[in-house]
Amino acid sequence: MPTLFRLTAPEPHTDVGDALRSFVFAANLLSQDLTGDPALSTTAEAVAQTLRGSSETATTIYLLSEAETQTQDLLDPPGFALGFVQISEPLRADADTLDFQIILNAELQPLPDEEPDEEVQSIMLELFDAAASHAKRSGRSVLHTWLAREDEHKTMAWLSRTLHAKGFQAKLQETHGWIEVSAVPQPLPLDSGLRAEFIQDFQFPEHLIPGVASILSIADTDVPHGGLSTQPGPWDDTRIATIGQELRDRGNQSLGVVLLQGNEVIGYSEVVRYCTGDLSIAWQGITVLQEHARGQGLGMAIKQLLFEALRQHMPEVRRVCSEIAVDNSRMLAINERLGFRAHTTWTALEGQVL
């Protein structure tokens, strides 16, 4: 019988181990099959950072090995790795929720047009059971996972059918794609009474923090989640300071724009660049406006201000990856005007722990 191991997080500045390298290779192969873009690949150090956890998320990776031995926590488990399941548990919000992703060993991944054989199906079911068991131990009752290209990738199609048979339902669709930084027009001057403050590495001046905390709370509830179960967590100065400190400790960078009307924070948009990834790529974070500021062209304005700041402060960044709910019509329209090019549509499935 195969044995399930929980991977331990490598210490900083040490070798990450063969198991983690195998996971990264398998994850990148699957990513390229689904998206066709090697720029979206991850790295061993990025995954190691994730495994070490943060104040926002706890991450666990289980490895299913063909070795018949005792289950334990190891950096490098023995035997051939059949597959992995990566689990993310939000810590500040969504306390009932667990996200999981099943990844087969690269040598076992069927080609997109190949049906998964019985061995592959059995491995994926064991990895799903590992995620469900982890959820029970953690006291979490809601499971989420994301699938792409179910209409043409036969393993994804099989997994989708299998999860639906277990009671999962599609709750949200997102389109993922790119915006070329150089193609975004320069911003027009802001109307009288409006001004922008630029924020590096999530370090907000003290006078902005109450307004920023308020607008981040608005983003948690107003950004479309489809039918996904969500439980927003409170934002305050401590949470904001902790996120910023962790970002800087890891060597990552963020750039944000706070839009103000007088002294009121009415909008915020940000991007993040990860030191462990391709430095020519940044990732779009939230973009949100106060309700009374919507429908006035300020969503476009704040995004143009952000991209102009990118050109000035992170000139190496060539593309920004953006992920948008397909029913977020306003943001889709803004991104399309900025030159957004979609490459993959992802579907979020939600199920209950039985």
C-alpha cells in the first residue's frame, strides 16, 4: 500500500530537498499543460516560503509514496512520489474553508488528450481523501479546488466528474491573463479634489491606515465570489502591519495606489512582485472603490496610475498577471481597455466534508 507523508518545510537558506523539487517540476508541467505559458511556473524556493506559512495562510503538502512504511513528517520521504496534494488554510478569514490542489508526479501525468488510467485515478482519489481527512482534523467543513480546461483536458474532466459525484458544485469562474505594462496609456490628470498617494511594500502612512482598512474590508465583500462560501476577516492596523512586514522579510515587493477625495480613501489598487519568480512579472492584487465613487471612470484612472507607477518604480516589470471573476463586468471592461489578453478560464468547485 502507498504511504502518505507530510512534507516538512525546509529551513531558510538550506537545500529544499528532492521531494519539493519533484513537486515543483510536476506542478509546473501541469501549469504549462493548462495555461501554455511557462512564465506562470513556480520555483522550489517560492513553494518553500509558502510551506513556512504566514499570518494569513497555512500551507501543507502531502506526498503519496509507493514506499510501504510508516506515515510521518519528512523533508525527503523515501520511495517514488506518485503524487501530491497542496492544501491552503486561510487563518484570518474563511475559518471553515480549505483549498486543495491535486498534482500527479510528472512521470504519471497523462497527456491532455489521454484518459487517466485506473492507477492514476486511484492515486488522485487517495490524494483527495488526504485533503478531506486533513480538513476534518482542522475542523474545516468546506473544500474548494480550482480546475481548468475541463472541456479538453481529459484528466481535469475526470476529476471534475468525480468531484461532482461527491457533491461538489461549480461556484465561480475566473479568467486569467496578461496586461502588457508598456501598452497601458499614461493617466490623465485627476479632477479637482482628487489625489493619489503611492505606497511601496504595503507601508501605509499612519493617517491613511483607517481608510485603507475600511476599503480592504469593502473589497472582501464586494469583489465577486460567485457562490463560494466566504467569511471575511476584520482589517486593522495590526493586520496591515503584519502583512507588510512578512512581505518585506521574504524579499517581495508591492506597489499600490491610494485614491483620495479630500482626506477620504475612496480607492485602492496594488500589484505584487515575488523575488522567487520571474522579475519581469507582477501580479495584480485587489482594485476597489468606495461605492459612491463608482461609475465615474475612477477604476480606469486608478489602474492607469498604478501602471505608470510600475514603469517608474519597477521598470523591469513587463507584464502583469490579472485574475478576474467572469461576472465582474466592470473590471473586465476596464482590463480589456488596458489591453488584457486572457489565456485560461478556471472554475472553482466547492464541496462539504462528509
